[in-house]
Amino acid sequence: MQRSIRLLVVGIFLLVMTTIFVKDRRLGLTHVVSAQVSPTPTPPPATAPFDQAAAITKLKEQIKGRENEPAPAVFKNIQTPLAKSIPAGRLLAVMEFGYARSLGVTCTHCHTPEKWEADDKPQKQIAREMAAMMTRVNGELLKNIKNLKSETPTINCTTCHRGEVKPALNLPGR
């Protein structure tokens, strides 16, 4: 039985080898017959990484002369009360420093470049709801805490996020 299996294995090996190596009788050469394999797909061209500084510069250029107008008059789809109440030029700074740096992200975390007004990313709605929470904490809740040393205690994105997308929920070990 073992001998039959060995002969079968050797036979399969020889069959494979004869199909791989073919003698070209006209030229007297031995060459390898290449298998018909589809060509390796070429990877899509690499997209350049998002350049936040360039995007902010471009937006500033687009709103030039309108920086002091209310943000909703200059930008589309402004929904949060804070964003509605500040000038367009300041909104860019709030987005860049208040949101992006506080969460350690770029504009693309919430926005689609060149379609800034689009609501296609859930992170944008989360940011709106977090801004509403922050406004409520600052406007209603903190002022009711007795014995705080500040007359105007304030929280912002950095208070919890500390440069990370997910807020810090655990303290580091000692």
C-alpha cells in the first residue's frame, strides 16, 4: 500500500515536472512554461495626505474681505449656536485649534475637503452634540457649583479629550 502511494506521488511529480519544463525541439532549448496568471493589479495612485495648513490658507483666501461677517453668512450649513455667533474668520481658528488640536485630528475627521458643508461623516454630528453639551455645562451647570474658585468656570474640548479622539477615561498609574 505504501509503495503504491509512493509511486502515485512520484508519478504526479513527474507529470507536473514534464508540464513545467518543455523541450523546444526546433531550438534545442529547455524553458519554463509560464502559467497564465492575470497581471498583478496596479495599486490606485496614492492620494496625497491632507494638508490642513494649505486647506486653512485656501479657505482664508476664499473668504478674504468677509472675515468679519457672521459665519453663517459666509459658510454653508452652520448649525451650532457658538458657530452662528462668531465671525467667519474666527470660525476657522475655532475649528483648527478648538476642535482639531483638542482632538488630535485634522479637518478630515469631520469634514470632506472641498465639501465642507456636507454632513456625510457621523463625527460632524457628534461634534455638534458635544458642542451643545459643552454650552450647557458652561452656561447652566458650572455656575451652580458652589465654592468654585473661578467666577466663570469653563470647559472646552481639551478638558476631556486632551488631544485624543476618545476622551480620557482612565488616569495613568502612579
